[in-house]
Amino acid sequence: MASIPAPPPGARLSLRIDLPQGRIGPGKIALLEAIAREGSISAAGRALGMSYKRAWDLVDAMNRMTGAPVVATSPGGRHGGGAALTEAGQALVADYRAIEQTAAEAAADRLAALLSRSRG
């Protein structure tokens, strides 16, 4: 996938999507990406500066929103547990990032114009 066009310096586009089942935005997507990278919910939470409970609550909200688990976990123990994105979690991230890419491309000229008319 192509990278998202860089917004003009001093401006950025933030995307939140409201679905009938709930809201998905950059924080939840960042959490899923951190889980994929770190291999655990607790490590992902730490990497993002949030508690395990907050991270788990967000994962649970996404599970309810999608109707399928977005993260698969394995129990802890002597060798520790772990977590990975399911197909549903991977699809959620891919869909969000594709929508974000399309929105950034569509908004780039208008965002630059808005920035050029703003103070500062």
C-alpha cells in the first residue's frame, strides 16, 4: 500500500469512523498495531502509555463492535502469554488505513489551502 501523503507542515488529518456498533479511530488502530508488533496486550499498552485494563477494555470494545475477536490470546504461565491479531483484527486495521489513505489524498489540497489561510 502507498504511504499516506504528508500533510503540510503544521497540519494533520485525524479520522474517526462512527459505525452503528461503535467508533473506530486512531487510538484503537494504534493499539491493534502495537499488539501485532509487541506480541502482547500488556506490552502494547505499555508502549502506548496505557494500563493493561484500558488496553483490554479497548480490545473488548472492538471485539463487540466487529462481532468477532480482533485479538487472539494465549494464557500466561512460566513462558508468558501472548497475543496476535486475528484475521478480523488484521482486516480492521487494513480497512481503516485504506480509508485513511483515501481521505488524506482527497483532503490534501483543501488542508493546504486551509493552513495557508490560518493564522500562525
